[in-house]
Amino acid sequence: DMEMGFALRPFFNISIMQKDAMLGLSSSTKELAIYPWRVVGLPPGKNYVIKVGANGQYKMTSNQMSTGVAEYTDNVEDFTFGLVDKDQLVGIPIEVSILEDGKEEVGKGTATCSSIVNGECQPAPVTAKMQVDGKDVEVQLSVIWQESSMSALTAKIKSISLRFPSVTISDQALVKKMADPNTLANSLLRLKRNGRTFSVPLASKMHSKTFLESRVIIELGPCFLDSWKSKTAFRPPAPGTSTSAAENDPTAAVLELVINDEVVSSGMVPPVQWDQAGVSQDFDVMASSLKTSVTPIPAMVPMYSNGKMVGTSELEIDVMPPSMSAFWIFPYEAQD
């Protein structure tokens, strides 16, 4: 008799491949997005388009009017520059030019990504400096190098509205002045930010002489959150001085208390902590359908007069998805 035996030894062939290897891409190849969001120093009263060139591609912003500062909140998907290797980005000039009315080139310069930290080029913002009409101009850009750069940029665009729940006056001379109904009727809070001015009227809060409020909401519409960064560092003014450093910086957000057209105190809005949302108790002036979508971020603004603190203003920044934003159409945006 003949006996036969069989032994089976399963064998699996597993190939381990680097991500994107089938596409011929290395691990250092990622999506590049370059987003211009603010230009400082442009002549006021004119319209400008920003043109950016990188990786053999060119992108242009919408046409925006300058008030000394021009802000841009264009669709982030329009500012992708394809897949690039790290060596093709760091130290390589990014072309930036300014076109008046989107036609005539009036300024040209370059910006450089010196290093990359957490997927964002440093220093942040990346800047391109040039001259327009003999004056220094700075174009500020966010340069993102990540597997999904669009997600990183989209997260920075929000709908912003501002409210002023309370103004507390601690200076007795100012309290006495505000006790006059006529003086209160001619008082307002004025916010200066990125070359623009917004004013809201004031009224007594709870029939108090030291507590004021405004029930007017300022709708800023879609904003790129980095546009709240100022070139001037936040610090209290020295005794005997005003907030002159911030007041001379158009990128700084400065709050002023104005009585009869005279600025009696002012203060710089501190850096906004976008990841530190508060809990608002004053949504009564807002439509109920919006309340659940609002993320309130409180900020306390110290108010000074000649270096002396005379009160505080509570600023509440209400953040909503951009899809729920109020959109403004200005005359200069009209097209033939």
C-alpha cells in the first residue's frame, strides 16, 4: 500500500507602499494655497485687484476699494496652486502684483516662505512689499501647505457681527458729564478698523449714570479672521499719552467714546481669542432663528484718556458660518 500526505502553508504577498506613490508623489508633496487677504498703504478711494503667481499658475482677487486698507474675502477654492514639493516652496519667491481696477499694474513685488510650521508658511502672514504712487504698500497673504489646504483656509472665514452690551465709566468727571440727557443723546461709540469707521449710539443701561449700552448691531459680513491681527502690539498707553501708536495704525481695531464730536477716551481692542467662545446672556436683540448658530466671543476694552483709565467697554464678537452672513453690495462693486 502507498500513503500520500499533503501540507498546506498559506502565503500572503503584501506590498507596503508610501501614500501617493502610485501618483509618483513623495511624502513632501502637498496642496499649496496662497490667499491674499489684506493690503495696507494703498491710496484711498481707488479699486484694486491682487494678482498672485506661484507654481506656474496665476490667480486674481476681486476688485475692492481701498480706504488706505483693502480687505479681500474671496472664495478660497480660487487660490489653490496645485501640488508642490516642499523644496519648490520654501525660499522660492511668490509673485505678487497690484492692478488698479484689475487692469493697470501699479505695483509689483515678491513674498517668500521662510519655513513651514504646522502646514503654514512663516512668518505669518507672509508679506510682499512694494511701492504704489511712491508710498510703501504691504500685501499680506496666508500661505498654506497641507494635504487639504482648502479646509485650513475655509475654517478662517466666518461671518462677524459686533455688539456692545455695556460701557462702564469709572471717571467721576465723565460720569457727571454723561448724566446730562443732552450729552448722552450726543454720545456714541466709534470703532475704527482696517481703514473703516463704524458708529453706534449709546443709552443708559438700567437707568444708571455709570453703565451705558448700545442696542445697535454692526454687521461686518464675511471676514478672514487673520484680518483682525494688527501690526501694532496691544499694550496700555503710557501715563500722560493716548493710544497714539494704535490710532496711527490703520490695521488696529480702536474703540472711541465720542461726545459732541469730541473723542474723550479710546482703547485698543485686545487680540481676539477665536478659540475661546463665551456664553452670551444678551441675545434678546437677535432673531431666534440665528441664536443657535452664533458663537459669542467676549472682549473687554480698557478705555483711556491721557494715559489714565476712565472706564471699560464690553465688546461681543458674534461668529457665525459664512453661509449665514449678511452680504453688502457697494456702489464701487457695480460692473458694466
